[in-house]
Amino acid sequence: MKKYTNIDDIENVPEIIQEAIQLKANPFQFEDLGKHKTLIMLFFNSSLRTRISTEKAAKNLGMDVMVLNVNDAWNLEYEDGTVMSLDTAEHIKEASQVLSQYADIIAVRAFPDLKSKEKDESEFMLNSFIKHTTVPIVSMESATAHPLQALADAITIEELKTKKRPKVVMSWAPHPKALPQAVPNSFVTMMHEMDVHFCITHPKGYDLNPKITKDSTIIYNQEEALKDADFVYVKNWSSYEKYGKILSKDTNWMMTKEKLGNAKFMHCLPVRRNFVVEDAVLDSDQSVVIQGANNRTYSAQIVLKKILENL
Amino acid sequence: MKKYTNIDDIENVPEIIQEAIQLKANPFQFEDLGKHKTLIMLFFNSSLRTRISTEKAAKNLGMDVMVLNVNDAWNLEYEDGTVMSLDTAEHIKEASQVLSQYADIIAVRAFPDLKSKEKDESEFMLNSFIKHTTVPIVSMESATAHPLQALADAITIEELKTKKRPKVVMSWAPHPKALPQAVPNSFVTMMHEMDVHFCITHPKGYDLNPKITKDSTIIYNQEEALKDADFVYVKNWSSYEKYGKILSKDTNWMMTKEKLGNAKFMHCLPVRRNFVVEDAVLDSDQSVVIQGANNRTYSAQIVLKKILENL
Amino acid sequence: MKKYTNIDDIENVPEIIQEAIQLKANPFQFEDLGKHKTLIMLFFNSSLRTRISTEKAAKNLGMDVMVLNVNDAWNLEYEDGTVMSLDTAEHIKEASQVLSQYADIIAVRAFPDLKSKEKDESEFMLNSFIKHTTVPIVSMESATAHPLQALADAITIEELKTKKRPKVVMSWAPHPKALPQAVPNSFVTMMHEMDVHFCITHPKGYDLNPKITKDSTIIYNQEEALKDADFVYVKNWSSYEKYGKILSKDTNWMMTKEKLGNAKFMHCLPVRRNFVVEDAVLDSDQSVVIQGANNRTYSAQIVLKKILENL
């Protein structure tokens, strides 16, 4: 693997899931692989799970890890040809080439600002790093994708499925703040790579980028969509069409125990209780969010392992 | 040891002090014990000594350490049943269970806000972690206790005492800001476990929680209390009765060389010079604050060792 | 080496450069040297390169590293005899002695405030650490010097020179903000230790401290100074005479491809494109800024190695 910024960087999804599950059973098996190798983790946005799980994954492989909150340093310039007389003190060209001197792999988190669809879809921050670094890049969530999360979700489904082709429903939920489409985008993309019966349910106006959803089944009636689900993946996102806007906070879309039926409840966390999902779901055995969060370590670890093997 | 959030988590205080002193003589003796084990240190409040000494203690035992300033991530919700539509983005239930997936031990620092005695005494933050994590918790100072500090103080007294049963005086000092009672609370509790002649001196109105001071001798006349002291432990705290209030900044309570007599001067640091204690004390050989700070490493290390042995 | 806060802490400059180049060829050769040794890195100001390269250098030597952004903790007091009733919560005397308990080497970054020449030249922050710590101090840039940067620059020149005695020109550049003289000061001092033909060019009014420039050739005509240069070191600094002031933002002083001739372009980074230097320079093969940044690791590593060997 040469980088991991999108799911299509994975050559064979079912294979990598199996390898991740094996790694989870024996996390220190490859602790010599990362010896004398450094992972630099760059955060432009705050992080709890991603920070800790990715750092742990790297250390399990014997890597050294350096964490840098970029905002503690200074603002980076991304435009070519700018006269840098204002707020930006360093160009991404220098920053990324310099960091490449100190790191064997660079992981980057950079959220969208949800103001300009064009700008966010250009993935200018992530792509600037990809363009200018001379070492492999791992995305820890970018403007439009969160591939480490989706890989962890795939591992969780694989571990817990009780039939060959389970039904997986991604169900929109209300949220007080406008959130990115990165997590649902990557989840959809990942489901296309798995042997599942997949459908998406959300209020009208919340359709994701059709280039990502492709031929996914989209059902605007939540009850109908959830019928006989084995896994329900709940997530809020802001509108793609009316880009970054909150069109609805309709609490009827909150996930409840009743709606869930016998399905497993999944969520990438953090989750707002009793707004996105009611307590009764999270506090039940059907919730697998903690196991899902644990799998973040192994999704990161299998990715780092694949990249290290290719260095 | 299953956790360390209060001094009564220690089975045998004299024994643990002796073990800590032995550990100090050979800090790397057990560096295999923490191999493949992770300590997550969570800070809700700033820290210098606690951060560095606890991290060092864990690394001396071969542990991996991850430090997280929680305020860099987001606000946690502690109430049950809340509709999380406002400022809190994640419930302690999820946060602590998730962190338990990544850590073998979690250390937490969470100060009181000194506004509601009831709320602070409920130790809602620390107790939420204790309740919801599935790994051992170490307190790096909570609303009402600082047991790692008290254990370090006990080590310092044990190392430096020149008689079997030294006289130890805890003497209140003025301070420009309202400070918690956590340090004096734990110091008092620890002194009850040691073979010392102990008394407390402070202005009227500064009595600590009587459930903690129990039958401690309290003398409102500082001069009388300090007579023939072997160790003087100086510390400010805000009023317990008029909860969190500053009732006095009476500079006569500042510790001076004259008042100190031949005693050793102790303070948990940071200390405000010439307000809490005069330069002449801190700059003399009678001050053992630096040795005391060094013992923070070994109080943390013996605690982590005991917990690791019990995992 | 007992400390590294100024270039004259180096006994033999040409020798240390050669050793650094050897270390670069085999960075993990001495990874047992730092075993059980701790580097504490204290930042009073933000850092990207220095933070990452110094941490990497220490880890290459097998050291443990703890990074502390001091501003996350509390304000330190530097004055003797102060009644600490206001904003400062801890005196440098305690802070530095305490940190000495936890560290084998302490690295400090503390910029000048460029308001009082006298205060900045007193190096009160750095010198307070030197005075009160009981372990070796490494400067990661102080008010008036950046010796790790200058050593990295010396390594870069040594690696790239194609004649025995290359011509090195330090050329002032415009900048939107008032910057310290630390980098140019140390570069000048280092050039005096090397076998180079050295001159400085800057607009009138920008003369550096004459105690530092000593008998350096200073040419106010940039074109004349740059003639036949082998290395051009570009850097902005604020006025030394009219202390901390910006006297000129004359864009004619920006480095261009034309002015550079056949010389190698050096800059300590971060650099503001098209204000300090035009894109055409940075994007050409003549720019050696990335190689220079890489050498920051080896300047730090040779310094830490020398200090570790002397512990």
C-alpha cells in the first residue's frame, strides 16, 4: 500500500479485513516492523479516538510517534504563487517536504469548512500533502472521506455478522450542528466493497454526492428501510445539495430501540445521546459502538503495516 | 491494587512507602512489567509536575504513555438521560468505555470548580470514570483528593525523619486565589496512616471537612502549633464551610524562617514566593520541596507497579 | 559538552560537523547511549521543525522525550524577591530545579519580546534555566541565539560546498512582521568558525549587534555582495539599533533567481514565499532548504550525543 486516503487504496477489501482481525488477536506480532520508523500525526482539528487509536496502532508496530497540533504552530499557505504577506507563515510545499525528512509516514486530519462545496471537494489540504510529501500519507479524516473509520466499521460488521450477506442500513440522524459528509461517504464506499445487502435512509434533501452513492438503494421512509436490518449505522450529515446546511432536526429520525428491532447499532462516535440515538439503544447489548471504536486501532494498524511493508 | 483514587486504596501504607523507596534506588528494575501496556493520561486541568512525573513513572516501568488534554477535544456530558443538544459532544459513558479499549490504566486530573460543595464532593467527574471505565483508574488530583501527592509526601517524611515519631504540622498559608482542599485533605488522611505526631493550624473558618480531619489536633495559634515541629507542611486552601471562599489573606500566616525553627519545610508546589512562604525558607537547606517533587515520580511508579501486578 | 546554548559551547566546530555527517549516515548507531535518559523539551513559543527534529534526534539516541508547552501550565516568575501575588504561579527557581529531577537534559525555546534590548540581551529566561537547573540545558532558540539552527546550517554548507573556501553571503530580506535577530546572530557566529569567505548584506539601519558581527564584511549594496556567491543565506531580522523595529519592507531586497546566480539558496524556514524569496528560487534545484531542515535532526543529535557522553 502506497498511501491510505481513500478506500480504493485498498487492493482487496475482504483480505485486509481478515488480516486486521488476525492482527487484533495478536497485536504485537509485528512489533519489529516499525522499528526506527516514525509516524508524524498532524491535526488541524481536534481528535480523541483517532488520535489515541492511531498512535496505539503505530506503537503496536514498534513505530515512534510524534503528534503535532498544527494550530499550535502557525497557519499554512496552500495557494500557489501567493505573496505571503499576511496570516500564513509557511507554505504547504515547505511544511510537507520538511516533515517528510522527519517521518516515514505522515497521518493528517483536516476537516472541511462546509462553506464551499468546490473547495471541500478539491480536498486541497489533503491533496497538498499528497502532492508535496515524499513519504506515504494516511488520512485521519479529510474533507470528504474518513477511510480509517470505514475500515473499522467493515471489521466490526465482519466480526459480528451471523449470516453470509447481512442487511446493513445507514440511517441519517438529527444533530444540532452541521457535520461533514466524510463518514457517511466512506461508509457507503466501503459497503459497496462488501458482500452486504445495503441501503441508505434519510430525509429528502439529504442525498449524498451521487458519485459516491452510485446505485445504492435510497429509501426516504426510515421504517421501511430499517425492516429486517442486521446492522444499523446511524450518522448525521449536513446537506450535500444545499451544501453544509441543516435542513432538518426532525427528532423523529432519532434511532430508538423500537426502530432498531433486532439489529446491531453502530455509530462512529462521538454521539449525542437522546438526540441522535436514545439511551435505551446505547445502553443495550445491541449497541456495538465500543467494539467498533476498539477496531479503530486495528484498522489503523493494518494500514500502517501494509504501508511499512511497502517502504 | 485495583485503582488509586484515594489513600484507602493502599492496603498497607508503611509497606508501600518502603517499596517506593526501594524503587527510587533502582527505578528501572521492573521495566519489563509495563511492556505492551498503555497509560492514558487525561487532563481536564493544567499540570507540570504531575504530568511529567507520572509519565516518567510509567516509562520507567516500560509502559507506553499517551497524554490527552481533554479540552483540546470536546466537552463531555456527565448527566444521565440528558438530551445532548447543546455544548457537550460526547457522554462520559462512551468516552470512558472507548478509552478503556486503548488503555490498560487511565489517569485522570479533574479539579473542582469550588462553586457547589455538593457537586464537588460528589466527585462526579472522577466517579464517572471509575464507574464507566473497564480498566483501573489513577487520580492525578480530583475535586477533593490528591492521593499521589500525599504518597509522595509520606515518602519524603519517611526518608528524612530523624526520630521514630516526628512532629508534623500542616500550616495554612495565604494565597491570592481560591484553591481546592484536595491536597490538604489527602495529606491529613495520609498522616493518620503514619506514625507521626500530627497537628493542623489555620485561621478560624478554615476548618477542613470534619469527616476527613476526624480527631486531628487543630490549633488556631500558628506559633503554638509549630513548636518543636520536625516537618512543616505549608498549604493554602479555600474555606470548606463557606465553600470555596477566601476568608483571609492575612500575611501573618506566611511561613518564615523564624517560625520554621529547625523543621523541614514541605510544600506540594507550585508555590508563590513571599506570599505563601518567604524566600529565606525556600532558599535554605531546610526546604525539601525539590526532593518532595522528585518523590512524585516514585509515588506514581509504585502505584502503577501495584496496579500492573494486579492486571 | 556541558550545555549547548551558544556556539562557543562547541569545542571544535569542524570536528563536530564531521561527526554530525557521520551520524546522519548511521543515525541509530548510538541508540543505547540515551537509554533510561529523559529529554524534557520546554516550549514557551510555537515550533514545528525544532520540536520534531529535536524529538527525533533524542529518540534516535534512545532517549525518552517529554514535550511541555509551558503556556499550557502557568506563568513563571523570573525576578528575585518578588511577592508573587499576581499572575505568576511558580518561580523559575522551583520550576527548573523540579524539572531537573525528572530530566537528564532540558531543552528550552524562549523567544525575545523585542521590546527591551536590555531585557532580551540579558537572556533572562534562558539564563534563569541555566542558573537553576542541575542538568545540561540545550537552547532551541533563545532571545539572541539559535545555535542548533546555525550548526545545521554549517553541516549543510559542509555537505554541499564544491570548493575549499566557498563564498557565503547572508542577505537580509523584507518581512511583514518584526522578527528576532537570533538566527542571523548565530549564523554569523558560526561562519566565523568556518573556513569560508563570508559577508553580510542588508539595508542601512539593519546592522546586527557589532559584538557579534565583529570584523564581518558588511556591504549595503546587495548586488555587489552577492557577486560570485556559493551560498546565499536569506533571512529577515528587525533592527538592532532601533531595537525590534521594522525600518523597511523594501521588496527590492527579496531574493530572486536572477540575483542568486549560481549560488545555493539557504533559509532556516518557515519562509514567506514571494515576500522573502520568489517561488522560482524555492522551486529550483538551487534551493537546499529541505536538506537544511533535515540537518536540524543531526545538529540536535550530535549535540545531545556530546552531552550524553559527558553526563
